[in-house]
Amino acid sequence: MDANDAAWKILQDGGEALDAVEQGVRVSEADPNVDSVGYGGLPDRDGHVTLDACIMDEQSRAGSVACLEHIMHPISVARKVMELTPHVMLVGEGALRFAEEHGFTRENLLTEKARNAWEEWKKMSGYTPHVDKNNHDTIGMIARDANGNFSGACTTSGLAWKIHGRVGDSPIIGAGLFVDNSVGAACATGKGEAVIRIAGSAIIVELMRAGKTPQEACEEAVERIVHRQRDYKDFQVGFIAMNTKGEVGGFSIHKGFQYALRSQDRNELIDARFRVS
Ligand code: GLY
């Protein structure tokens, strides 16, 4: 809701969707109490906080960073990749060097709370990455401004205790996020590997292009995971989408996925419908 407040302020002042989504998700990136995004994010199994983020605008421009360390606002680095380079995606050391060249400063993103959680995990885990219904979360945001233009942003510290170098869906255009200004936008949360395997957000946009509502499109994307990935009961995925009529939808595999909706007449946290309990 705090992220939506920041984004909504920009939209209300007549600002662009691109600025709204960037500024919105920056709120979560800076919040040490959000343990799946930015500062305070849970580290990989070696204790590194590695961040993934992407951004996409109404012109189908896109920027992305993956496995970026030490920078609190990967979404803003992703925007710089989009605006200042001929590329879409920078990773690891190269992304960090690019960020520093553009004025971002190195910070320690591993909070004491996250370090303690990692120390506890190490005692029990056998150094083995683990996916379950609760080990996930990502902030994805889509916005449509007064000119009818869409943008989207997605940012995460990814799966806690992952193998160093693992990248999920969140920085991958078409998986964690997709925007097509003539159709709408979609983004994902949950187990990134499952989302990548169905090109989740791109599929939802294509389903909307083919005539499905955002709700129907999100449900169909979840259905594809459920039909093709036998272990679906062991992990969570959730999608949200919006079309050019301003209709929205959200759906997840399991109960518990919520999304925040802000519009001229609505400001609410919605419990998404789900496939299995
Ligand atoms: N959806 C976030 C991740 O899998 O890293």
C-alpha cells in the first residue's frame, strides 16, 4: 500500500506511469522490513544479497539488472540501462560497475535481521536451496497514467538461500513483467523458475490481446503451470494484470496472494482468487 501511495501521488499530479512505477517500488526497496526486496532482503546461501529488477514502458522500451549486489535501488539502475544504453539487461559485476558509473553508491544491504535469519538457516539446511509456498515474494507494479500509457516495474532479492548467481523471473522481460501499450500489462510473483517456464507475463498479455479479461488471462497462466509442472503444490506463483479498459485481475496457485489496487475510486488490498487451497 505504501508503494501504491507513492506511485499514486505521481499519477494524481499528472505524472507518467514510468515515474510512478519506479518511485512506487523504490519504497519497498528501501524498507528494511520487507525481506524479499532490496535493503533487508534475505541473502543467497553464501550470505550475498543479490537483487533482480526490470522496468518496461509504453514504447516497449525495457531495462533490467540481475544478480546486482550493494545497490539499494536496482529498479533505478534498470531504468538507466533502458534509457542510457543500447542493451536491455546487465548482470553481476557489470551491472554494479554500470551503477557506480552513474552515481549509485555501494551500501551494505544485509541487515542484522537478515544476517541472523541466514545464520539460523545455515544450521538446519545442509547448504541446500529450498523452495516452498512461503519462500517467495517480489514487488511487481503496473500503472496506467492519464494519457492511457502503461509502464511496469518488478524488483526482488529473489529466493532466499538460493545458489549464488541464481536469477529468477523478476528481471526477465516477458516472465516477471510485460507491457504492451495497445493491450495492457502483467507481472508475477512467486517461484521464478515456474514463471520463466511459461513466459508468464508475456502469455497473459497475449491472452488479453486474444480477448480474455485480465482475470481470465491470469487464471489461464496459472492453469498452464498447474498442468505442466507436477510439483505445483509445493510452490506459489501469483499474477496481476490490467488492460486498456482499466480492468484488473489477479490469481495465484495457492491461497494467500494479495495485491493492492489504487484508482480514482478504489484503494484496497485484494485477496486474489486461487487455484488450490
Ligand atoms: N519471483 C522472484 C524470484 O523467483 O526470484
